[in-house]
Amino acid sequence: MSYTLSFLDKSPIDGPERASQALQRSLALAKRAEELGYRRFWVAEHHNSAKLASSSPEVLIGFLLAHTHRIHIGSGGVMLQHYSAYKVAENFNLLSTLAPGRVDLGVGKAPGGLPLSTAALQKAYDPTRKPSFEAQLAELDGFLRHEQDNERTTEDLAAFPAPELPPGRFLLGASPESAKLAAHLGWNYVYAGHIHGDDDAISQSLSAYRQAGGGTVLLAVSVVTAQTTSLAESLLGDTRRFRLEIKDGQGVNVGSREQALEYVRQAGATDYRIEERSPRVIRGTPTDVHTELQRLHRRFGIDEFVIDCPLSEGAHRLNTIELLAGARGAVAA
């Protein structure tokens, strides 16, 4: 097989189950992914969502690291705009010290929630002094580097502990601007094809990244797979996404027009635009899915795919991990 597989988990709470059950299932998925040779298992960050249990990826990462052995565990991603870059660096340097060579720090620009949760997370900030995302990311990058400096004094600021192997650094994005930023800082780039999966959009961002001197590119894709094509199609449901652009505000992607309008209401916005998008969802049998991944691998030079299963039922997500792993050999042959 010419590419590797990784998995993104949002710890969805299925039906009437408790959040603790959803988190235990995330652990079971991580263990199974490790057994089947997946390279990474990443967890997401979402706020004020009663149906998603993963609000603090760094806490969940520590739990998953303690119960696995080889697979890389990481964030997909930390929503940096809400936090001190220094504290994020401390968290991930500590995790990397506990599990050398197995920790990934994925960072995203999105808020991970609606304006009410964003306001609560950023209540301590003085808005006039809050740095831009680009400045925060550069500051975080500096705190993750621990070059030896014989002239360091006690007045210098560093984010300890200093791990033997620093966390892997990944910027999540879906635009040429985010791609260029990742390349400028020497970060790996993860294109969010599960949010905006048009071939032309992928090509523009990846070209911008590589032309700016970037290195490793990962592609996140949504996958719905089953033993038959008809069953996969029946599981799919509504895959639409909506892009909300507010004048003088940050653009966000949401799952429904209702969510977009609720975002507008919470933000108190009057000048906005909602655009419906159709994200790339690869569906069908495991062979169908791998055929499409092979096409993307050849066209865009992708050596690693981050699989996002949009179905909330745990059995379907486990099935996705197992079916894709089981089909690898047959497709390669």
C-alpha cells in the first residue's frame, strides 16, 4: 500500500448513552486502530455541544496514551485562538515527555463552537491586546523549540519540561493562506478535505504549501464504508456543510443552516452570507474507498490520509477502521 491511514475521532455521544461511554469507545477505537496498523489517532475539540464528549483534547490524549503503546495520539486539533500559546506548549511538552515520539499537536483556527462558548473561553482576554492567530502560532512554535543556548538566563521564558522528542506539529486548514503559514513555520500541513473537499481547492492549497517550501502533507477525508455499496449509501444521511461569512468576523463551517443562523444570532451580526458546501465523502465498499484514496494519492502526492467517519454510532466507526484495514492488502495486490 502506497499510503498510511490515520483516524480522527470526535467522541460522539450516541442516542441516550452517557458521555463516559462515548469516551470509553474512543479508547476502544484507538486500541483497535493501533492493532490494525493505523499511524495516528487524533481527537477533536468541540465546545458547548451536548452530543460530543471531546471538549479538551489534551486531557483525552493523556488518557489514550496511557492505554496504548505505539500509535501516535494527537489533537485534531487544539483551537489555539482561545488559549495562551505558552500553556499549550507546556501541555504538549509534558505529554511528549511522558510518551516520547508518540504525541502530535494539531492546531486549528476554527472556534470549535458558537459565539457563546467562544466568549466564555476568551472572557479573560483584553480584546485590544489579543494577538492574531498567526502571531499565536509563531509564539507557540517558539515555545515548542528547546535549542541549547549557553547564553540563556533565568529571565528567559521557556515552556518546560523539554522533551527528548518534541511533539509533531501540524496545522489544520483548508486554504492557501493556512498552507503558506504552515510552510513558513516549518509545520506539517493537514488539508481539511472532510470540510472542503473539492479537487481544485485541494490543489490550490497543496500547491501553495509546496511552493512555499512545505514538507509533509496529510489529507483528511470523510469515509462511509460497508460490505456493500447500497448499505454504505443508506448509512450516509445528510452530509451538507455550510460556510458562514460575517463581515469583519471570522468565517466558520457548520453542519446545518440552522446552526449558521444560531451563530449569527449569538454573534449579533446583521451583515453575513451563508454558502452551502458539499464536503468530500468517500462512500462505498472498502475497495471503492481505497480506489479513491489511490487516486488522491497519485494526483496530489498524499502519503497519509486522516479518516473521519461522520456516523455517530460506535459500531459503524469501528467497522470503518476494521474494513479499511482489511482491504489494504487486496487493493495493493
